[in-house]
Amino acid sequence: MPSMSLRRLGRHYGGVRIGIVIAVLLIVLALGPSMTSYAPSLSLFIKWLINVVLLPLIIYLAIRLTGETLMTRAGTAFKALGSALVGVVSPIVLAYLFLNGTLGIISYVIHFNKLPSIFAASFVIIVGAVIINYGRGGFGGEPIKSSLRYIGFAVLLYGIAWLMAIAYAPLGTPFLYASIGSALMGVAILISLHPSLKPLASDLSRVARPIVALLFVVGLMAMFAQIPQLRPYSGYLTMMSMILLAIVVVIIGYRLYTAFSGIARGLLRGSMSNTLGNRHYSLPVRMMYS
């Protein structure tokens, strides 16, 4: 009981601190327009400070305060929602507002047509990193966290593929293949949370990284095949890609076979033990009535 009360007290004072910070930021925000009138030369910097730093920070702290309040409520749903608000929603919203505001300010100074795509790819990378970080210490058991990590890696790798493709289109292919593999592994681990598929979760976790690495190599071969100077060797590269894909399929198929074989053996043992139990139970009953 004392530890619970101390925990609640700590969360209460944490919420009070966040509230004080929000109040101070609102005061600074209210003084912003008058500051630009006294320092016209700094108007662009003050506008950036208000729109890109202060406003996103206020929204971030408000979402975080809401999440921490929900985490103190009884019930798993409230705790899960509060954890998601604190660990996922608040940093993603902060990153979006910061990057979007910075892009709006930079557009006045730098005119580069690929700048929005660079900022969008950077945002996707940040979203992936946030999901990975939440999967390492967020709400839920280990299979859910493992699934979240692979989904986060899929988002992060997709952002890297986008960023690389902006520089040169074929460069993004390996990261795109790895992103697809990571997403498939994350979804497969999530599906295997069903009680009857529980052995499959551990098997998939063991082979997920090698599969993602092999798909990255397949993407690397596909990237080389797209480079004009290497077009004469595209047949060999395609053949190597097909061999690697076949290895991936064999690994997945073998793991699925071993997992489902274990599940089938477990079900068979369970049915046999139930049958034997019923026989042992029915024998004395037949002797009583014979």
C-alpha cells in the first residue's frame, strides 16, 4: 500500500510539473507578438520559436499529461491507452509539428523541390524509431513487444528507402525489401499470439532477423540489376535473387512445419491422456454395476 501511494504521489507531482511548464509556455506564447514588434530583425526566428518549438511543446505536454492521467486509472484499457499516448502519440505529434513548422520556415529561405519529400521521409524514420522504442519498454507482453519492434523496423526501413530513393531511385530497393520482410514478421508474430499457435511465436522470433537480412540481400541484388552499367549481368543477379528467395521460403516453411508438428503432437497427447483418463474412470463404474 505505501509503495502504491508513493507511486501515485509521484505521478501527481509529475502532472503538476507538466502543468506548470505548460502555463509558462502559454505566457511566453502570449508575449510572442509583442516581442516581434520590438525586434523586427528577429521576426523569422521568433516565428519559428513560437510555431515550431512552443506550440508543439505545449501540445506534446498536454497529450503526455492526458496519458499519465489515464495510466493512474484502474483497468487495462485505460493503462494501455495512456501508455500509447505517452510513448507513441505524444512524440510522433511533436515530431510532425516540429518538422512541418520547420519546413514552412525553411521554404522562405531555401527553394528546393525535394525538400518536402526529405522532411516526409525523415518523419517516417522518426515514427519507426518511436515504435521500436515503445516496443522495448511499452505496455504488453514480450510477443506483443517483439511484434511492435519488427513493425517499427518496417516503418523505419521504409523511411530510409524513401530517403535513399530521393538521392538515387535504385538505392532504396534493399531497404524496401527489408521493410516488407520486417512487416511480415511483425504481423506473423502478432497472429501467432493465439493460444493454439503459441509455439509458432518463439520459432518466428528466432528466424525473423535472418529472414529480414536475406531479403535485404535480395533487394541488394535487385538494386544492382537496376543500375545501367550492370545491366549485362542482370540475369546472374536475378538468378542469385531467386536462390536467396528460395532459401527464405525453405526457412519459413521448415519453421512452420516444426511449429505445427509440435502443436499437433501436443493436441494428440492431450486427446490420448483424456481418453485414457476416461477409460480409467469408467472401469470402476462398470465393475460396480456388473
